[in-house]
Amino acid sequence: MQFAFDSMLGLGLLACAAGVFWSRDLFRSVVMFIAFGLLLALTWVRLEAPDLALAEAAIGAGLTGVLLLDAIGHLRQHKEHSPRNHWLLPLLCCIALALLLILSLNARPEASISLPELVAESLPESGVEHPITAVLLNFRSYDTLLEIAVLLVAAVVAMALNDGLAATARTSAEQSSRDPVLAGFTSRLAPVILLIAVYVLWAGSYMPGGAFQGGAILAAGLVLLKLADFHIERYAESLLRLGLALGFLVFLAVATSVMIGGRPFLTYPEAFAGQFILFIEAVLTFSIGLILFSLFNQSPGQEVPHDN
Amino acid sequence: MIYLQYLLVGAGCLFFIVGTLGLLRFPDTFTRIHAITKADNLGLGLLMLGLLPSTQSVPQALKLVLIWLLVLAASATASYLIAHYVKAKSPDALPHAAETASEEQD
């Protein structure tokens, strides 16, 4: 039974991937890509990696899909469809990558230290019960700090590239026809999305979940509100910009303030590690949500309303 | 009990198959929406009812019901939006007119 399910999943993944590359319509490709992402999330669940599944469903299928759909809307305006007959080079690259992956599976070196055991040993000191959260925010918090910095830089670059364009769109698309059904549905769904985002953040300390997944759900809610013509980003633009940087700043402040007590950079006092991590994760969730949303918000799809 | 569950899940799957068949075979967007919403509403509802007796606790059961309600609301809104968009694009298209099939194929 499980084997049947797994093989259906694998075949479905391959079929979706083929659909992405071989469908003539770009829109169809994107829809297939979203379906591919959802199937991939299911595959991660089957491989017992629910953290990855959450991230894949929220970011890989959800937000990337929305961004791609947005890009298609933009492409349709300009009638600049890229020629889709360049398939030889991508195919060669894919085959080469697949061969490399298969070879590397065969020639897998023995790990000199067993990381899972190491993590399991020092889990009590980390302040959280879930190993992945412990790795992300305690043992390897450098990586997370740099990740949030990269996200912040991406959002800032998008804003810098797009400032003039967003300003013109803002004046033109003033109070367009807000669909009553969509608006009603979205306004009732928004609190539920917020609740789920906070739950995923809270659950991160003892089960799959955490800041990135919670932030992605938060961003999805904001994107939904934006698509339903609630222009939330206009109410407090300076606050939005502050919120973008808040996660990184707070993380950095906590990381450096422990140095006052003579500890190395980014090590939390063991008694308060749990509280520190939860606090950092809460601020990170907020910032990640805002950053992902502002990446969507900065995309030039905003031109659409005033062309019609 | 287990046979009732089999029956409910089987009926749910049947609704999904019929809905998908309708999505593939019906001539225009409105009838397709009509077909696929049966899968979402009734099919998922029957699946949920069939799975309810297998749940371990009340919160788990409530989560199942919540999933169904959320999908109900989302699919109703999405179907409304699609129908609204098609109607706005071709205002003279009657909901049962099969002639509009060709122009909505894209």
C-alpha cells in the first residue's frame, strides 16, 4: 500500500516536471509547477522531513507560484514571450546533474563525526526540544543570522530598483472595484491565517515549525489581502520599512549583547536559551513575513490596474 | 463501523472522479465549475466523514472539520471569481451556452 502510494507520488512528480517543461502555455507551466511543489511537499512528508515539507509548501509552491503568476501577467502586457525551444542545454544540464547525484550517492564518504548524535546529546542545553529548531537557532545560528541578512538585502534591493514605479502605480490604482465576495472571504480568513502563523512559530520549539514557516504563512496572508485590494502596505509605510529590518536588528542585538557577559558571539546563557530563542523567532517571523510580502509587493505587476 | 467508513470514503472518491471527469469533458467554464465544486464540497465532505471515526482525539476531529470548512469557503470564493471573470470577459455568454466553449479554451 505504502509502496503503491510512494510510486504514484514519484510518477506524479515526474509527470508534473514534464508538464512544466513541455506545456506550450506559460500559464499551464506555472500551474504545473505549483502542483509539482505540492507533490514535493508530500514527498518530504513521506521522507519524514516535515520541516522541509512545510517550507516547500509555503515558499516553493505558494509564494514562488504567486510570484511566477505575477510575472506572467507582466509578460502578457509586453508580449515578450521567451522562445521555448531552448530545451537542449537545460536537458544536458539536468542529465549531467542527475549523473553527478547518482555518482555522489555511490561514493558517499563516511562522516567523521555523527552530527545527529551530537545534536541529540546537546539538545537539553539548547533550550528547545525540537532538534531542527535547536540547530537553526542555537548550534548554527550564524547561518540563520546570515540568511535573514540576505533576505533583508534582497528586499532592500527590490525596493531601491522599484521605488519610482511603485509610486506611480499607487496613485493610479486608487480604490478600484473591491470585489465584495473576495473581500469578505479574505477579511474572515486573515485572522485564521495569523493564528496559524503564530501557532507554527510556537510549535517550532517542540515539533516541526518555526520562524521561516510561520513567516511564509504570514506573507501568504498578506499577499492574499493585497490581491483582494486591501492596500495594507499603504497604512504605515515607514513602519513596514522598520519591520523589514527589525528581525535582523533584534537578532544581531541579542547576539552581541551576550558578549557583555563575556560569552562568545551568538551563545545564549543556558538558563534563558529557550526564552531568547522564542523571542528571536517571534521577531524573525514578523520580519520574514514582511520581507516576503514586500518582495511580492515590489514586483512590477502593479501596473496591471491602470492599463485597463 | 469500518464498512460505513469504507462506504463514505468510496463515495467521496467517486465524487472526485466524477468531478474530474466533468472538468475534462464539459463544454464551457460554467459547467466545469459546476462539476468540480461537487468534488470539493461533497467529495471532501464525505472523505472527512469517513475519516472522522478513525481520529484519536476531539481536537484532531475538529481539525478535520476545519479543513473541510476552509476548503468549502475557499472553493466557493474561487469558483465565484472565475465565473465572475468569465462573465465580465464575455457578457453575453449565458451560463448554459455551449457555443462559448471555443473562446474560453485558452
